[in-house]
Amino acid sequence: MGLYINPSAGSKEAWLERNGKEVDYNNPPKWNEIENGYYPVIIADNGLFTAAAIAFDEGEYRVFLTPDTRPKQLWIVHEKLLYTVTRGDLNNYVDKPYIP
């Protein structure tokens, strides 16, 4: 694990509200049901801060969906938009890099 969104302006939550689609964390789509070119982003409330991690493959997705004590939200976001808030680092994690 280790790829997080970091918008240059505003909060992660506000960025996701503008650029993603929230889906029910308690009834998540299966990995193969997520449209090609989109990735899940999971916000976990860690108490003092939130983290918005990109599930860049099926294994990461399973890990993020594993229940724990933290409140979580699930968003689906297009890779083109994720590219802008990962400074292009998304390409280091995926099999088929996005080319702007």
C-alpha cells in the first residue's frame, strides 16, 4: 500500500466530491465490475487525519475493504483525474499507465 491522493488545493474530501462518485462502502462493487480507466479511492478516518488511498489493483482493493475500526468511504475516480493528484505517480503502480 502506498499511493494516496494529495490535491494541491483544498481537502481530499472536497476533491473527491468534485471529481469522483461515492459508492456504498458496505456494498462495494467487485474489482472486475469497476469500469476500465477508473480506480477506487478509499478514505479512512485515522482520527487526527484522513487518508485517501488509491486501490490500484485487486489485491490493494481487498486490503482496503477489510473491516477495521476506522470509518471509511469508497469513491470511484477516473485515472485521468487521479493522475493530477498523484503527480503522475499512478503510472508507477499500474500495468497500463495513463498517458496524458
